[in-house]
Amino acid sequence: MSIVYVHVGLPKTGTTHLQGRLWRNRNHAMSAGLLYPGIAMDDHFHAAAHLQPDRYLDWAAPEHADKWPAMVAQMKAWPERSLVSHELFANAGPEHIRKLVDDLSFADEVHAVLTVRDLGRQVPSVWQENVKNQRRATLEEFVESIAGGPDGPGEEPFWEFQDYERTLADWASIVGRDRVHVVTVPARGTAEPGDGLWERFLRVLEVDPAVLPAPPVNDNTSLSATQTEFLRLLNTRLQPEDVQWYRYQRFVKHTLINEVMSQVDGGRSIGLDPRQREWAAQRSDEMIEAITAGGYRVVGSVDDLRVSTENDGAYAEVTSQEAFDAALDALAQWVKATEVPKNRIAVRTRVGNVVRAARRKKAALSRR
């Protein structure tokens, strides 16, 4: 029977980890009856962007318009299970979902899979990701902006992708509630061996983790609280009117964050303060109720999504000195670790040799 699973995110729920590991294991997956289509890993991104071209105008470039039809052709020719995965599907509305399902009309069944994480970790993680993309709001400003919920007046992007109540309902209205799966990210420190996010996700796909042996690759750098505050302050000097996006992406995201700061121990992770945790706990309980009342299939436990109001020791205010120290650590690491182009090394070595030889000759003459 032909079944297509559409993994719609949510963003910052381990999606990069899952997608990278699936791509590395795609040949093994086929032997287990699962097709992860595409010629390149980015094909899933282009497919999701072209589903909503008006929203993702900059990304839905004409040269990538053939990616989704090619993936559909691959899945149509595959007689068993297929998986499409990208978090841009998370904010697709019913009209977009219906178009996607129509494109998959060859399949006997279409299922939606949502990976979901508790707000206590999700809110700081999304805020950090925003900071890594040139935004400069503080965590306090970010929480205040989103506290009104999906219908609130907040300006910070969050609920567009994180309102899993709406996302579940929209997909259920098209594919049916019995074909909507919720995979909870294990609560911190609670996962038993063999029951992590990867194993839970594969359980939905009916794939034995043992047949997908290639390990994951860490390609989504997480920053500490102090590193994130340093970056946020840096962003106040690197806004769109100050620097073009491609330069920010190249020098800040790729080099500073991924190559330099990832190699420095920045200390404690980001946490919510007691007042913010109180809000997150209450809002989480409301959202969990939507899962239980909706009758969706859950792999893991909805208790993984609850937020404790007790102080877990994760929160501590970042001082100006700590942010400054994080900047110095990053700069020092950059100097120590950044490679110098070999041609420049050769030229400088030759120049240095000439200078040193001249100095030695001059010293020898002075001694005569």
C-alpha cells in the first residue's frame, strides 16, 4: 500500500537533526520500505516553499519549480511508504494542504506528522533562532510580544509556526484525525534508552532504527545565554540598513556562529524567568488539551509538553560583563582557529625570510 507521510515540523523541535539523519540513511531506508525522495537534501525545502509562493516569494525561485514534481514522480513510482519533511509546511493553511494532498492523490493514504516540544524550551529556542537571524529583541520583549497567543497583537514571529492547535486542526480537516500524528520531544533528562526523538519519529513510519545506522551530524549550533546576548547586541549594529543579508549570513551565521562560537563553552543555556514559566505552563496546559480532545495519535506522552513552574536553575540574568566576556571569547577563538589562505602564508613566509636575512646581514656588518 502506498502511504505518504508529510512531516510538517514544528520548527525547533529537532527537525534539522531528523532530516539530516534521514538523508544520510536514505539508501538504508529504502531497504526498509521507506523512500526519502529528492536528488538533493534541499529539494524538500524548495517543495515546501513552492507550495506557498506568495508567502515565500524570495525562495520560490523559478529554477527550483521542478523539485516538487520530480519528488512526486519518485513517490508515485514507489509502492510503499514515502516521507516529505520540512518545517515550512507548518504554517500552510487548508487551501495549501488541500493542494498538496491533491498532488499526492496517487497514494492510498496521506498522513501528517508533527514533532512538538514544551514551551519552556521552545520559546527560548525560537528566540535564539531569531537572534541568529539578525533580530535584536530581548527575551523579555519576545515573550511579552507572544504572550497574547496566536490572536494577540505581538510583532515577534512565533505563533505562525508554533500554534500546533491550528496546525493539527488544519491537517485533520483534510487528511482525517486518525492520520495526524503527534511526536513529542522527550522532556529534558527523561528519555529512556531507545526512546529518544529519533526512535519515536521512526515508530510512526514503522521503521526499525537498527536498519538506519548512519549517525547524525550536528549542523544546527546552539548558543548559550551569554553568547546569545552578545549576538543580540551585535545585531544592533548589523541591521538590514547596515549590512546586506548575504554578508550577515556568510560572516555571522556561517563563520562567527557555526565555526567560531560553536567551539567555545559559553556556559549555561537560555531559560525562562519565574514569571515567564508561569505563563508558559498555563498556555501549555491549554494547548495540550487540544491534543487530548482532538483524539490525535500521540507517540511519546503529552506530559512531555507540560512546563513546570518550579525553578529548574536554568534562568539567570546575563550581565553586561558576561556578554562582553562572550564577545572576547569569540574573538580570541576566531584569531586562534581561522585558517590563513596558503598562498598568503607562502608570500608572508618569503617576505619574512628576506627581512630576517637582511637583519642578519646588517648585524654581521655592524660587528666588523
